[in-house]
Amino acid sequence: MDLGLAGRAALVTGGASGIGAATALALAREGCDVTVVDCAPGASGSPVGAIESLGRRARAVQADVRDAEGAERVVREACESFGRLDVLVCSAGVTADAPSWRMSEAQWDDVLGVNLKGAWNYNRAVAGRFREQRGGRIVNLASINGLRGKFGQANYAASKAGVIGMSKALARELGRYEVRVNVVAPGLVMTPMTDKLPAEFIEAALKESALGHACTPEACADAIVFLCSDAARHVTGTVLRVDGGQYM
């Protein structure tokens, strides 16, 4: 199936590893040039070389997604480099878990800053451009824990619930301009971020899953690419859970 992504340009935050890297590479396989944004774009697993080996153009940009002015600059330079921008995927995310009575202000601010403000900065930076060009695809990464909450993750759950609400609001604002905004909410995905979880947490998540195994970054990336594609041309404002039946 032709997904209608050939010749388009994408920007992926958190793109040096995990879901972001898998998504950047999956978009390139469908014919996209990709700007990979990360606080450490040279990290192990960066997809830039692999994208270029596919014959597509790739750029690695080091940026803190919490920087609003930086987001505007990164988006402007992405447009200038590739001559266009059609797709935004906001995958940058962090955790800093603790029960509420032990969670520090810094833990709260750091997680909300990266996960929610970071996504907002890049959504806002592309919104005007996509509106003017009357087209664009935005996919923001949330989590099933933004839908249900999770012990020790008040900050993370709040940030991901905020991403969902923000995305639905933008879907309403931008829909008339043929800009689609959707959310992918994964369950347990084995990435560098989840590798540091205690074994008992992973075991509990696997027991919740109807499929009985964790998601891979590549499986999550496939869902993201679908939402970016022409196959999802009438899909906006939705939250697609990619959780193996972990939350239902």
C-alpha cells in the first residue's frame, strides 16, 4: 500500500533512540527526509546513518525541547533544509518516578517540562506553518498511564494526560485546514527509558497485557506512521493505544 509519504519531510523529537529512532527510520523507509531532534542526537541507536543509507536526507539537531525559541528555530531550519515540512512526531519523554509524598518539585517540573511543554513547543511551532500550507500531520506520544494513572507517576501521568488534551484541542483548531493531530498511547515498550525499571514493574506490566509480551519500538513506530499516512486521512483527534491489551 502506498502510504502517501514519499517525498515528504518529517521532524521527530526524541529521535536518537527508542520509539523516536524507530519512527524516524520507519518514515524514511516510506520516503521521508527526516530531521532528528534530541538532547543528545549522537546517542547510540541514532537513525541518521541508517536513514541516509536508504537514500533519504537526514539531519541531527541537538536541542532541549523545553526551549520554546529553540523549537521555532529548529522548525524553521528544518523547513529551509528540506524545502518543506509535512510531519511532526513528538516522542521526547522522560520519567522521574516517586510516590507523591516523596516527589520533589524538580521531579515534577522536569517531567512536565519535557513531556508536555516540549510537545507543546513543537506543536505550536508547526501549527501556523501547517495552517498556512493547508496540510500537515502531527502525532504526539502519550501513554496509557495518561489515561488511567499509575502509582509513583503523578508527574508522568499528568504530563501524558496533558498531551492528550492538548492534541484534541489542536485537532479541533486545525482540522479545517486539513491538519490532522493524533496521539499514540503505548503501554510497556522496551526502550532505554524502560530498561531502568525494576524487574517486578516489568513483570506486572506483562501480566496486564492480553498478548503477554512487551511492545517493541518498531511496532509502536508502525502505528505512528499509519497515523501520519494517507491511509489515516480521515482520522484526527484520536488516541490510538498500542499496548497489547494492557489497558482495556
